[in-house]
Amino acid sequence: MQDNLTLAPQAAAFAATRNVNLSTDPKRMAIIKVWDAMFRGARKYVESEGFMAVHNMPHIVGVTGACENTDTLFTIDWYDGKKMFLPQSNQLYIEMLTQKVESGRVYGEIQSFRKEMKADSRRLAQFSLFEIEHIGDLDELLGHLSGIVASASRQVAQDCEKELALFGRNAADLSSLTFKRMTYTDAVEVLKGEGFPELQWGDDLEAPHEGRLTELMGPMFVTHYPADIKFFNMRNNDEDPRVVNSSDLLLPLAGESAGSAEREFDAAKLRHKLETSSMLEGLIRQGMKLSDFDWYLDFHKENEVKLHSGAGVGMARVAQFILGQEDIRECVPFLINRDNVI
């Protein structure tokens, strides 16, 4: 452990320094117990719905282990000087399995790595990602996402009442969550009347926007974002091709906690979406190439791929919501960000 690490005051009590004693720090042990219950609840839901767990997923990946922001990839010096990465998502890998397993439903748990340049109340360099993929559309997917977060919260409420009380949280408030829905277009109009008159259609929603929406609505899904600000493989809406059949789960205090979407399954459309994406432009600038995606594109060309959809749930932000804290650094068992590593 380095002696010269500078920790933000809000996070100091939770940082994994040599002075931390896990057995005597009640809040730290409470966080660990809450996370245990949270994951048991999430797994309970997906297993009851016939999702098959995928284990030993890659933690060293090619560029297909990226998701929206390729600028935050951690680079690994691979054999013979070849460039590899720590994964942001295993989405593309488990997508393929939905087409092959009998249930058409899979899930996995990975560590997601983001080279975030800020060590603030929202960003971590490493966090747990709970990913699901299934044969089905966006509406069904949002039902599963609601089920995962509700089950995780319910398990914590059931098993960790004393631990929640340490954070000023009432277990009863987590026992029966509901989730509202609003389209991105409607959300922009609402926000314009709520102190954000400069917000325009096509802009990405930032933390202050998400915070105001959850103040008004509680836990909610914002759906059908503009295609230009989302990952290349999200499926365009049939009635309005400007938007994709996607959604972000917004939770009070935590903001965006899960990204989800239908995946484009037509091979020709998928290739075109990748070739014309801003993401590919950025990757080419970094020395990557279109052929890095050949295995993924070839699968769609060589197989009859059914409509499928999936999501990645950032469990640290779910924990932040469950614990009712404004600072994500106070909600993780081990804090890993630019300012702190063990």
C-alpha cells in the first residue's frame, strides 16, 4: 500500500488502508453484509426466472469488451507488445449464448473497469456488474430489471434491518419497490420546465437531470434514447428510427444504475451501424480496426439470430440507493478509484 495516497474526506473512513480493522468498523461490516444480501436477492430472481449463470467470463479482453465510452478503457501490455484491455462489459460474449441455451436466458457477474479521471461521489475505477441477456424485447427486459433490483432490495430489507439503520435507512422503504417509465423525449420536456431550459433533444442526460427526475418520480426507467448517443448495437425503433429501443434505470441518489436495450440482430444492419458509429471512429484513432469485431459480426451472418435484449446493472449504484447515500464511495466494500487502490 502506498503511503502517499490522498483520499477524499468523505471516503477516508471506508478506504482500505492499513488502519482499517474489518472486525471493529461497524459501518464497513454493515456494507459487506448488505452487499451479500443484495447479490443473493438478485440471484434469487434470475434463477427463479430460468436464467443460466455463466462463470469464468474473461477479465482480459479485446476491444469487444468495451461498451459506450472506449476512452475509459484500461490497457494491458499483452504478449509480444499486443494491446489488450480490462473489460467494461461482457455483453457481446453472453449475447451469443442466448441463441444457444435452451432457456434463451443467461446472466453473469463481472468486475467492470473504467479509467475514470475523476475520483468523486459518482465514479469508481472498478465495480461489480450484474449482466443479463435473454430472448425477448425491451418491455420484457424491463420487467426482469425491475425484478432484479426489487428482489435485491427486498433481501436486504429482510436480512439487514440493523445494518440499514446505521445509514439512517428504513428497511420498510425497500420492501415493495415500484418503477415508473418515461420516454427520453418526455423526460427532456419535463426537465425544461424543472430548471433545465437549455436541455435539447439529442443531449445526453447528466447527473443533475437524473437527480431531478428521480426526485419527481422515484425509481424509474427512461426509455427510447436517441441512437446517436448510445452503443452501436442497440436496435432502432421501428416507428421512430431516430431512437433505439433502450432504457436507463434511474435510482434516487445513485442516478443511472443500469443500461439496457434490444440488440440489433440483422447482420447487415448490425455491420452498417458499427461502420457508421462514432465509437468505431474513436477506436480507429486508438489503433483498433473494424476486423476486431469480425467474430461478433460473423456470428450474426452465419446464424439465425432471434430478437434479444440485455442489461448491465451497476451494483455499487444499487447499493448506494439501498443505503440512501449521496456518495458512492461510502457504499462499497473496497474502494477502488483514481485516489485509492490496495
